[in-house]
Amino acid sequence: MSGGECVLPVDRAVAFYRHGWHSWSRTAWVDPSESPEVIPDRVRRLGVADPLHDADRRHGGSGVAAVEHGDGSISLLGALAPDAWVFLDDGGLAGRYAAAPGPWYTARGSEAEVFAGYAAALSGQLGRRPIAPQRLWSSWYGMYGDISEAALHRVLAGLGGLAFETFQVDDGWERAVGDWTANARFPSGMEDLAHRIRAAGFRPGLWLSPLIAGASSEFAAAHPDLLLPDDEGDPVVAGECWGGPYHSLDPTHPGVLEYLDALIRRVRGWGYEFLKLDFLYAAAFPGRRHREAGREASLRAACEVMRRAAGDDCYLLACGAPVIASLGVFDGIRIGPDVAEWWHDPAQTAGARNAVETSAHRLWLRGALDLDPDVCFFRSRRLGLGAGAQALLRDLARITGFRGISDPPDWLTPAERSRLAAFLEEREAAVTCRGRARWMVDDRRVDLSAGFAPAEPGREEAAR
């Protein structure tokens, strides 16, 4: 069925599936009798909530929602195009496209069957890139932004004998967010680093946030016309990080599309074959666009420009990205917030507990694109997670086939390095869903719901 609106009558709901707006937005089954969650902190809210729905008094989901009935069956209403929201209303699920009308998917049945059918329908409507297991080393959770050419050379030298495919340089190489040239800590430039990564036997990967610009960046000063304006004509603030606010680029502006094309071609020319494109949600913020278009549809169109510039042989990983708008364009997508080195901090989105919960509730997307649940850990140095939490993260990686690691090799004890080597060399597991959060991984039962509680699994003390 298609149209601007769709209503699916449902029986009394005992649970509601809320699907978050983008990668880091909470996704979970919740109690429909309780009030919808509202994030009180403004900065945190900017980074995870759709500004048009961050104070809704009705339960809702980005693009899709579902209810569980008393008999355990599920009713689902999902959009098959970007720019839709689905609310739980009295007596039904009510979906609405904010821009152009589009197709809808409805189903009732077992949870696994209903969500699998929806994922297949999304792939049929929006396309699907080839599914490929990933084994990736990223600089982020070992070094964060404090990276340098010399430090990464040392890491490359220390990864010998470990079966990584991709070596991905994360945030910290650029002069500023929006100014995508190497800073003084990379005197040989990014092309030289890509050559060294390839010579070490890895696929070169690089992090970018091409659709935002820091307020103090040279780009923002030189190109104010390319920033998305609000109703007052001021640049939209899509969040705060790196010591200040950052602005959205207008994805409908011809100058932005030319800029994105040139930027991605330049980075590809340096030799990077794996691009992690981050903070993409910012281009879907409300604002006065150069050309009238749906917020997510215009983001998707800008991402299609970057896909064409990157080429079909370049792996594109979306992060901080609306899910439905990313399908068919990206090879993979982050499906939860940042893992971090701790279990749970109620004041933060980042943390292993939140990453496990949201990632586990998006595993129905398996087969539609590669799913990145974020990294797992093998080190004990500078890590506040116990064995139970670490095991959950590794099982998420086995279920998704996306094995990301950030442990600097010189932080690993010989035993930790041996366990990491074995993990990377494992054959891909036979994975079967056996119910909500319950999986068979080869012949082993895995219950991811152990990771949904504030208390860290396997620890008696209070969660951190």
C-alpha cells in the first residue's frame, strides 16, 4: 500500500517497539503505558533525537514501529521510503510521511517473521549492497583524537600476524571538522599514510564527517551560504563537540553537492578504500533548504553523490545516520551508540549497555546491509568492563559478522593478543534468531537481553 498516511488497527499493546532516528538513537521495546522518554540535557538531545519529535507525548518510531499483543504476536507498520514517522495511537499504529507520499509495509505474526519480511521489503524498495564480513582495526577507542602519523606507524608495525582486513584512521587527522586536510601531526600527508597502510597488508580506511562543519572552521567562515539556515537565517546548530557547536551543510544546495563530490574524489585519490562517514543525521535537521525536499530524502540524495564519487569498489560505512535513508547507498551502518570503555552512565549516550541494547534491537536488519555494533575489547588496560560485558560485545560481533577492534597492540598482554588473534581467525558463525534478543551462535545459546539492564552483567557491584 502507499500514501501519505497509513493506519494499522491493533489490539491492546503490551509492548511497543520504538525505533530511534539514527545510529545512536535508542531503539528498544518499551512499556506503552509509560510516558515516552525525553532527554533533558540539550546537548545530548541534539546528538540523538529528531528535533521534530524530541518532545512527543505519544510513543513513536522513526520509519517503523511495532506492538506486541497479549498472545506474543507482533503487528508492524513500516515505511519503505525516508521521511516517515509512526505513532502509537489509541487503537492503532499511525504512520505519516512528512514530505512526499510513499509505500508502506504491514504485517502480523511472530517477531522474527514480521521483521524479516520488513527488512526484505526495504531491500526490494531501496536496494541492497553486497554483504561482506568485516575485520577492522580503528584508532578511536585506543587513541581517540590524540593520533599522529608516528603513533599510527607504530600501530601498523605492531599488528603483524593479526588477521585484520582494514586499518581505519578515525577522528584526529584533520585540521578541523570541515577542513579536511592533514594537520601538523601528519607532516607526510594522508596519501603517504594510505600507502604505508597498504604496504602493511591492510585496506586503508579513513573517517570523515562531510556534512557538518565546526563553527570555528575555515569552511564555515568561507562558505556560510553552504550551511543549512534556520527560520531566522542563522546556521543550524546540529550538536556540540570538539569544543564548540557544529553546523549542518545544506544537502540540497548545488554548491554542497559539488563540494561533496570533490571531497570524496580527493580522499579516494589519496588511496583510501574504506570511508566511515559520520554525523550524517545533521544534514536531516529541520531548516530552510535551498530546494524544498524531505529532510531524509535530501540527505539520501547527498549520500548518493558521495557514493558515485567514491565508486562502487569503495566501502562506505554510515555512522550517526538515519537507517532507512541509508539503505542501498551504504555498505554498512552503525546500529548503536558509541560503546566506550564503561558499562553505563545515565548522563551519557555512550556506553556498552546502551550500545548492546540498541544494536540488539536492530539485528533484524541482517541481510539488508552490514551491521556495525561498534568495537569489542581484548585489552585490560584502560578498560572498565568486566568479562560478562566483553563477552556480550564479542557475541554481537559474531552475530553481525562485523569485528571491529580498537586495542593498540602494545596495550595487549601476550594472552590477550592470542585471544584476539583467535577471534579474528574464527570462521563466520552459523547464526539463528531464536526469539527476542536470543540467538544461536553455532551450537551456543546467546541471550543479549543480559545487556539491557543498568547493572553490568557478571558484576555484583552497581553499574558504573
